[in-house]
Amino acid sequence: MKNVLLTIEYDGTDFSGWQRQPGKRTVQGELERVLSRLCRMDVKLSGTSRTDAGVHALGQRACFTGEFAIPIANIPRAASDLLAAGMGPYKTGDVRVTAAREMPLDFHARFDAKGKTYLYKIAFGDAPSVFARNYSYFLKARPDVELMRAAAGHIVGIHDFKCFEAAGGTPRETTVRTITALEIAEIDGGITLAVTGDGFLYNMVRIITGTLIDVGCGRIHPDAIPQIIASRDRQNAGHTAPPQGLYLAKIYFDSQQLKFPLRAENAVV
Amino acid sequence: MKNVLLTIEYDGTDFSGWQRQPGKRTVQGELERVLSRLCRMDVKLSGTSRTDAGVHALGQRACFTGEFAIPIANIPRAASDLLAAGMGPYKTGDVRVTAAREMPLDFHARFDAKGKTYLYKIAFGDAPSVFARNYSYFLKARPDVELMRAAAGHIVGIHDFKCFEAAGGTPRETTVRTITALEIAEIDGGITLAVTGDGFLYNMVRIITGTLIDVGCGRIHPDAIPQIIASRDRQNAGHTAPPQGLYLAKIYFDSQQLKFPLRAENAVV
């Protein structure tokens, strides 16, 4: 019996999100179909994060267990080739397995995750460029980044983040989470946010991003953030930024390693 | 009677090229469908360049004539909105009309074009990133840019470029063309070529790009280029670079203005 941990990159544009759903094209569904064929067994994946439709991933993680013949080192190439089949002559599909390693049998990609970093990309223009339309949130006006940073300073820390939770997610025991870093950088003429924390509520990064944009555009005062958090009321926070700007960037299995330097080479997609 | 010149941006990934074809989704076909509805007449477009399937455009141009009621200034927004219909909630499709202006009745977008600039994007990596797979040509090894520039120096000028013409294009009176500039820049960790000339043969930019890559990888000596051109034989040139790295960047109607500074802001897509 082996337990395999995969690292997965995907363009979420043409997927109905991560989670397997009957009759829909999902990342988990596509991966399970291909891995079941490679491993000649019924593969069931446990993913760390259930990303929504349109959300992208640079470093999703997922594990599966089983008895199978294919060497683990061959899985990334073999799975990626099968995933690219039918995707035209250039041999890359919209999901790719970038790494695979064997883990102890008691390791679990979701329960053992100690934190995650999400990136959110914002671009500017009268209309979205046809090339960036699925990969950034387009704004007509440029928000004030210093106001956004002042507001972000109130979000970093241990808080009950119920005000940043959308309805419709999995019920949670607690809405207290730790945001260890919230960086905002001006890169390539746009704005990229990097949010790192020990866990995230449903749509939390998209609501934090929308709230920070509302602060940067003068609709919310940065010093109102502590009251908004204290209210625990979603109505008091800002709008929900759309899914296509969001990237699941990195997952951490060691709580000492929660950091993601927001340099151009890490933020450019 | 009015004659309208449009500027058009498109992501060529999901199109069977520019030219209208029965039963296929083409850029010309989509634009004619939408413009016919807006103008309440049967619009026939004359495009400057017939780009192939998978090739992108930042500044394609096309004109049409007719009697219609919609103000020309309203065409870009109205056409782009119709083109985005059914493309999801974010209101941008994969083709967009970025400008429209009235021209004299004897103006023609193809016959009056004095030159064009194409960009070609090359990226590096063991496997294409899922995000760049449709927008760059991925190479595993990095070609020597100085060798490529030495070869490019032999291509700039007035030559019979039959060696860089693929079979299957429209028959031409002459295969002599003028390449006014061929710049090669290292941008964003990749290589971008900008090729400007008074006209291009079928697949000419893709064959020039493939030949320059073959030079940069040591398969062709840069000083062999003059003999390759003199041979007028496609067999002697290099491989054809794939369509997804190619962008029709700009079209010129004034032969004094053929220039395209290859700065990061012009080359990044």
C-alpha cells in the first residue's frame, strides 16, 4: 500500500471547480479518471482545497492511496500526457501534475495542511484585454494602494473572520482563523495580493479582496475594518471579487514555513 | 454610404482562424454576425490579414461599407458586448472591437495596408505552464540570442523570401518582400521577436522564427542565412514555429510609420 501526494497546476477557466460532480467537468474528476487508468484501480483523491469554478491553482495538493504498479516518479509525466490528450497538438492541457512523492500512510493532504497562500490578480483598463479576461479582475479605476495596505494591517492576525465568510460553504466548528501575511504589490501595471493563513472560510479571500478594493476606492474607511470584523456580519464587509483573479498558490504541511515572498517571479502568471 | 475601419483584438485559441468558413467558428464570421445585427444589413468585412487557427491579434484591422443607423462611435462597445454574450458573467469575449473610424469610400483595409508588425513569444520550461500553453511556444533549451540576432541581420532588407514561404497560401505575383526590422528581446524570462515588413508570405513569420531558433540552438550557422535565402528553397530553412506564439501586433497605412519599439509594455500580452 502506498500513499502518494501530488502537486497540481490548473487553469480553472473551463472547470466547474475542483470537486467531483456528476455530469460536470471538474479538476478532481479529470484527475481521478486519468489516475485510475494509470494505476489500474479506482483512484479517489483527497484534495487540500475545494476551489470554485474559474479559480486557478499553481500548487494544489491532493493524495491517494492504493496498490499500483506505475513508479511514483513516472506519474507526473504520464498523468499530464493523458490529461492533455485531445487538447490539440501542443501536449499541454489545462491541468497538469507537476510533482508526485510518496508519503507515510497516515499522511492526509487536507487534514495535515498547516496553511495556504492565495494570490489575487487585479488589472486595469476600460475593458478587459481578451488575453487577461479569465486571469485577472479588471477595474476601470485604480484604488489607492496605501489605503488598501492600511486596511490589510487590521486583517493580519488571529480573528473571528465570520464577516468575510459567504453563505453556502461547508459548516465549520469555528470561524476563527490566523492570517499570517497579507501583502499588496504593484506588479506589471496591476495589483497582486498575497494572502497567507492557517485556513480560509468559504470565499474568504475573494471577500477580503473586494473589501480592500472598496477601501482603496474610498467606499470603506481603512480604520472601519476592526469594527467590521467585530460585527461578524457579512453585510458590513465589501463586495466579493470574482473567481477568475484568484490563484491557490501554495500549500504548507509545516507550520514553520508559512511564507510566500511576493516578488515578481512568484506573482506573475 | 459609409466606410468603417475597425481595430480588432482577439485570442485565437478557440477560433479556426480569421477567414469565414461554413460550419466553423472564425473571427470574421463572428464579427460579421454581430455587425450585421447592429447595422441591420448584411455586413461583409475585408480584413487586412488572414491569420491562421491559434494565432492571436492585438491590432487586426478590417473595413466594411454600407448605409446604417448606428453611430460609428458606438460600434466598438456595442459589438464587443454582443461578442461577449454567452461568454460568462464577466463581459469580455475572446474577440473585441477596440476602435472604429470612418474612412474615405475608396479606402480598403487590405489593399491600402503599407506594412505590419508581428510579435512571436517564446517561453522556456520542462513543460508548458497551463496558463501560457496557448500564448507562447515552449522550448526546453534556451537558444543563444546573439546567434539569433546575427542571423536576423541577414534577413532584414529587401529579399526574395520564397525559402520562408509555406505551401498552401494564396498565390502571389512575387515573393520579394521588405523586412524593415527584426528585433529580438529578452522579456519576462522569455524571448519576444518583433518582425516588421511591408508584407508577409504564407507562414513567413513562423518559418523565420523557427529558423532563428534553429540558429540559436546550433542547428544552422547564422552566416548560412544568405545562402538559404538565395536558394529560394523551403527545405533549406528551419522548422515552422507553432501558431500559438504568434500575434498580429500592428498594421500601418502610412509607409513612413513602420516601426514598433520592442519595449516590455509593447511586448507583454
